[in-house]
Amino acid sequence: MAPTAEREFEVWGNPVKHSLSPALHRAAYRVMNVPWSYRYREVSQELMTPAWVGVGATLAGISLTMPLKEQVMDLVGPRDSIVDMVQAANTVYHLGETAVLSNTDPYGVDRALEKFGVAASHAWILGAGATARSVGYALGRRGTTEITLIVRDAERAERTAFHLRNCGLTIQVQLFSEMDQAMPPQLVASTLPGDAGDLPEIPPFVVGSASLFDVAYSPWPSRYAMAWAASPQPVISGLWMLSYQALAQIRLFVNADATQPLDNEADVFAAMVDAVGLSAE
């Protein structure tokens, strides 16, 4: 059974008012019938340390958005092994009195792709930040062996390339301007902001032959989802990743174990996805 004592949780980021995490978590807590609260807090990189010292230690758990997923590693020592693999954390939970870091984004990626039956031996990842590392790690766990990072700045992508190679993946780095020279993938995973005005065009031969997983979900359909409108290949919204990673966070908050399902989890998850306009079916 889930704990019934009052507990407070928050999502931190900058900006964060647009976050759908409160909707997901509050829907879950209602079905779980626990008196828990979940709010957002605007926390910039400059205010991360004072926020942690002043508030963070009193909370039962925290969800972290960019740009804080990397910075929190300087403040909290104990961590699940996945944090070291992807060099980013999106969750603070507690083992007894000890704050621990984890990252549920790879779980979210894995479950989203599994739901739509998407697998790829070779994938493109657009972008090379913390989310790209989580996507790459998840793809490797699903059998992907080769990833091409499609980026604006090859030098800045080397950190992500290094960590993904340490996960056993073969990594190439290709510039946006050279995309049509890259080996065609079975999957394109975009980790670029959906509202960016300078998103690179995907070659038509890729749109017609590869599935699309777009981490962006606001606005939806994203620019890439619209480009895939006439494609026969699956298009997966980042809302699925967001929902599944939130489910794993709640498992951590309840069980301190992201692999241990919640009581009545099917009903909990159905309420969560309904809260963000999806259907669990």
C-alpha cells in the first residue's frame, strides 16, 4: 500500500510553468487516494543551490527539468547507476532520510517506443544534450547498435558521443547541413525544442522510411510530426515519454524502486494519460 501521510513534491526548472508534470502526478495521487501535493517551482541555474539548501531537503521528492538535470549532480551525491551512465538526473527521491538521484527518462523512452512497436538497429538522434543521452541509452537497451547524432555543433556533441560510446554504442556525429549524407536510419528521435525556429529539414527519403519519436509535445503536432503526416511510418509524441517517466518517478516516490509497479497501476496510469489528453488504450 502507498504511504498515506501528507507529503510534498515539486517540479523544478526554468521555465517550468508550462510543465505537465503537475497534471500527471496529481491525477495519479487522486487515484492512489493519498494526501500528497505536487507543485512547480521556478528555479534557475543561479538559484539552484539556495533552492536546494532552503527547500529541497524538506521535500519528499523533486522532478527536474532542464537546465537542472546536470547541475543537481553537484548537490546530491547518492545516485542510481543510470545517472552516471547518462550524466543527468531528473528525479530526487528518498531512501530513508537520504536523498538519492535517479533518471526515469530512459524508462519513458523505452516504454513509449515499446507501445508503438518501434525498434531500430540504426537511429538518428537530433541534438546532443542530456535528453539525447537518455534517448541513446534507452535505444541501446532496446537493441540499437548504431546512432548518428545530428547536431549544429560537432565539438559540443563530443561529450554525449563519449558517454554513449561507453554504453557500447557505435556513434557518428553529423552536422545539420550534412544530414543528407548520413546513413538512413530506421528511427529519427528529435530532442530539439519544438518551438525552435531553426529546426533542420529532414530529407524526404528519411521521412518516408523511418519512424519518428519527437520528445517535443508542445505545440502538437510538432513541426516534425507535420512533416511525417503523409508518411506510412509511426509518429510518437513526447507526451508518451513524459507520462511513462512520470510513472517511474511515482514508483520511486512510493517504493524507492522504479521497477516495482504501483498498486492498481493500470488505473493510475490511465488517469495520468487522460490528464494530458492521451488514451491508455
